[in-house]
Amino acid sequence: MNNSKLYAVGLAAVMAFGAPITALAQDLVMSIGSRGYGGMVERNIESFQAANPGATVEWNKVSDVPGDSRKLYVTGLMARSSTPDVFAIDVIWAGEFAQRGWLEPLNGLIADDQIAAYNPSFLSAATVDDKVYAAPLYLDGTHLFYRTDLLEKYGLEVPKTWEDVIMASKTVMEGENNPQLYGFVSMWAKIEGLFMNWLSFTGGNGASFFDADGNVAVNSPEAIAATQTMVDILYKHKIAPDSILTMRPNDARTLFQQGRSVFLMVQDFVHAPLSAADSPVAGKFDFTRNPYFAGNKDAHSTALGGWLLAVNANSENKEAAAKLVAHFTSFENQLSAALDENRAPGRTDVYKAPEMETASLIRDFGANFAVGVVRPSAKTGSLYPRVSEAMQIEITNALNQKKTVEKALNDAAAAVKQILGQ
Amino acid sequence: MTQILTLEKRTALTGIGFVTPTVLIIALILIYPIIQSIVLSFGQSSIDGFEPYRFVGLDHYSKLMGDSRFWNALGVTFTFTALSIPLELMFGIGLALLMNETFKFKGWARLAVLFPWALPTALNTLIWRWMYNSDYGLFNAVALQSGLVERPINFLGDDVLAMVAMVVVAVWKTSSFMALIILAGLQSIPRDLFEAGRIDGMNRWTEFTQITLPLLKGPILVALIIRSMDALRTFELPFNLTDGGPAAATESLSLYAYKVIFDFLDFNFGAAIVVVQFLVIFTMSLVYVFALRNKD
């Protein structure tokens, strides 16, 4: 073995054993997906390191598929690992993770006026016992995408209600007379997205998951009527393909992108692939807020999703970690994310910034978020995954006509009550 | 005499020496988790120590008895096993007989037969999921273009069709495994038995039922045990093909346990499901083993 080889081996050994020893108070590990927040992660880390000499941030790139990164986090958190110090969590996990004692409360670590600027409905999803456990990073939500060319061709207005959507779909489908063309596609496979869909439909009819007294209200007359419309879209109006029952967001997006559907209801991430240069529908589509039911103009029908940043309760650098969270969610950085990466800010004051005048896409997304409905994850906490799954099963039973809508939602109410111990 | 005894002893010692490391490893990675699962299933705790272990006796089991989703998963698992194993056996014997004949490109044919089995289940299943797809899948394209159907068939969105779809993939994939084991058995049957049979005036069919099948009993039972155990704990297939859907129509016991443990993080209740599944497979193995012992 020559000298240079020896040197290399020695260096490798020093690096391998030295890493934990040199982990000083200012070394942070941050876990976030590589695509979700675009190029902003790298930029924010660089500016953070520049502003805090001596601090280093290691970016641990995790999967952008929520289910996968969740499993990774949960394994580490249950073993009380001290890393990552900062990690991005889906809005629906915030309540659960906080209840399990895995997150450090941010009150006191982040300035109160900054916390006050965060989107309130997102903050409520991350608040347990009046303590804030995570800071909103960016929002996404479901929108109704539509084909501008087809609506124009048949002289149709942009639909506002479900009645409009059904009518417009039928008109276009009859006019085009193309068996490959459908009216409406969305993500109705038995996934979280189905539950989001259902919240959009029922919310658009004035229903809510819990009633004013906090009781489970999933089988209210308004919810039953809205769910019946979902069933009718499939079997009575026949504007959706049978395959909608196995579609995930990208399956629905693919069909719409191939020009095979007039309407599409999914999250805003599809905007980028749909408007890409090689997309057959580029320049031929636009989006509007999710429809409501006639007479419910003010109903909230945009199912909100999004990501927050949290600090690991077992982190050895909680203060520095919170500082990093504050940096990512500062006014300037949130504004840059909105302008450069089309990421909807997690704080409300950014929407009022003069620079936002030109960011029409984000403003339109934001307008739809104003009629947002969050999933009942804060109130159900660690039981949320079970509640969501119970709902998905019964909604699927109704959509497959294995049960009447009323029976399915009564069973869903019973199941949720049992899970929550009500 | 003493010479022989020490030799015996020495042989035994050598044997023990060879077996000990294996036994230790098995105890460590097999028996410990089984005991741990049983302990977990009788208690209430959180895996991170947030909630200390508390003995709750049969609570989880009594909850399990009243859990309709558990009974559904058990039913799905049995249905899947009962449908796929006989079909696999049938195709397995057929393939083995075919591969036992001499013909041109026999080596290639054997390779082709083994191919589905050699590929990872998850990969196979994803390919099949695409073929079943109702909008851009192969089967619907053929069915639509040939005018067999007017509206695409939603294979994975229908209770019965989804189960059939799952069985088809299982049979396609694992018949070749059955065939492999049976082929090994076939090749060990002495040729002169068939010659003797022919002299006694046997035709091909009586040859098969009177000579081949009885002598294949051993390999067939081995193949049955291994495949039934696989089928009773099937996971990748429903996980990748249907995710247990529609609703819970193809949710196997393993998939249900996985969801309870990794999605709901309820390790104790999940452990109870796993223990019941263990008992089911254990009982089935005993039945096979006794069947094997009594007949031979």
C-alpha cells in the first residue's frame, strides 16, 4: 500500500469517526423532499449559513411521497433519534406528531409576531393545547381545472356549481361524440385524496365533519346529498369513467393531459406538468375554485393540504433549529418562494406584498385557499389516520354502490365515533 | 465397543458443533420476534416508551373477535388461498410434464417458464396493474378494439374482478415454482416403471394416474405446504395491485396487520392480528405434515 492510499484510508477513518465528535451545537440536519419546495431549500440553507457564521445545515433529502417520508420519520422519532433537527411534515400529521410528544413547541422559540402572521387555518392544524408545534411552509389545495377551448366551443361559462359542471360535461361529451372523452376526472381511489374530495363535495353543500358542538356530523343531510352527487356523477350522469375509482392524482392528471377529460379536480402541483411545453393541453386549460352546490355560494370547498416545518423534540440544538424554521418562514423567503417557485406562502401577509401583483398564479391559488377546508387532523390527533381510513372505506362503499349513501355514511359516523370514543 | 461409542460421540459432537451457530441465529432472528409479538399482543404500550408496557390480557383478542375488518381480511386470505393453490397445482403439474418431455429449445422453454417466478413480486404486480388499467391497459385496449365490450372493464375496481385479477397474477407467477419442484420429482421416477406399465397395457392416462401421480405425492405436498404458507401471508400482491381495494375486498391479513402497525402505529393490536395469522399458518402446516406422515 503506498502512501497516498494510506492517507486516503486514514482520512476516511477520520471522517467516519469524526462526524459525531465534531457535531457541535450549531450543526443541524434538515429533512425535506428534493422536489416539494423546489430550489428554495438550497437557497434558504445558503442564506441561513451566511447569516449565522459557524452554523451548518445538512440537507437530508427524503421522499416527496408523503407515505414514504412518514414511515422514515416515524421510525426515527419512535427511537427518539435526535436527528433530523428540523423536518417538513404534512399538515395532517401535525396534530398526531404533537400529541405523541415528538415535536418541540415553537412558542418562545419563534417570535410571537411571526407566529401571528402564519395562515390561521394551518396554524390550527398544528396547535394542540394552545401550543404551536409547527410553522406553515407552503400550502396546496384542490382546484377545478377545465379545458378553456372546449368550454368556448360550446359557448359555456366557467362552472361555479356542481350542477354547472354536470351540465357542461354532458354538453361537451354529446357534442364531441368521442367515447374516449370524459367530463370529470379526479382521485377517487381509496386514498387520502378521496377523503379530500369528499370534504370538498360535502363542504360545498354546507356540511362539516364535526358539528358546532364537536360531534361527528359526517351523516348530516347535507353530506348525504353531496355524496349522492358523487355517486350520480358516475352512474346517473355518467360523466366520469369507472376507472375514477382507482385513480390517484397523477392518473387523473394523465388523462386530462391527454385531452380526454373536460374537468379535473386535484391539487395545484399538476399546474406545472399541464402547462409544460410538451403537454397536449398547454394553453388550453385554466382553473377555478372547486364548485359548490347551488345556493351555497359562500361554502368552503377547497380541500387544503400543505407542509409545515417542525423541530424534533429530541433535537440537541432546538434553538438553532427553531431559528432555521423562522428563516424558512420569514416574510422575504416566503415571498421569494412564491415569486420564483410558485409556492403558495404559509403566511397571510405575503399575499398583500406589492410584488405579488404580478404573481397571478399564486394569487389565484390563494383566492381559492380563502374558501379552504382543512381536514379534521388537529382535533383527532394521533387517531387521524384511522379516522381518514374509516371514511375512505365507507365513501368507497357508497361509490361502488355496495351500500346506499345513507347507510355508508351512517356506518362511517359509527366507525369514527368508535375510534374517537365518542 | 468403546471405540465405536466414542466415534458415535465424536460424530454427535461434530454435528452439534455444526448445528449450534444456525440454531442460535434462528433463535435470535426467528424465535425472539415471535415471543416479542406474543408479549406485545397481550399488552398496551407505545413502541417509543412514551406509554410504558401494561398487561391487558386478552383485550386485543376480544376486540379482534368483534372486528368485522379482521374477519373480512381472514375471509379474503382464505378465499385467495383456496382459489389460487389448486390452480397453481394444476398448471404446475401440466408445466412440469411438458418440461419433462424432450423437444427442441427445451432449455429456453424452461427458462421462459421460470421467468415470472424469478422476477420480484412487486415488479410483476406493477406490470399487471398497468395491464389491468381501464384507460390505458392492454386488456381493455384489446377488448374495446375487438368490440367485445363497449365500456372499459374496471378490473381492479370491482369486488369479484379484483379478486380474480389477484388470483390470475398469483397463478401466473407461482405455477412455475410448483412446476420446478414437481419436475424434480418427475425426474426421479425410474423409467423402467413406465416400461413395465406399457407391457401391462397401460395407456398414457392410466400411466399418469397409476404411476406418476402416486410417486409425485411427496413433491406435491412439499410444494403445497410452501405455497399455502406463502398464500396465507400474501402481502406484496394486494399491496401493489389493489391496496386491498375496492374498499377492503382484497385486503389480506398481512396487509391489514401492516396498516394497523405502520399507518395507525398500533403495535399491540397489530401484534394480535399477526399472532392469529401465525396460528392459522401453524395449524395448516400441522395438517399437511400429518397428511404427509400418515400416507407414506
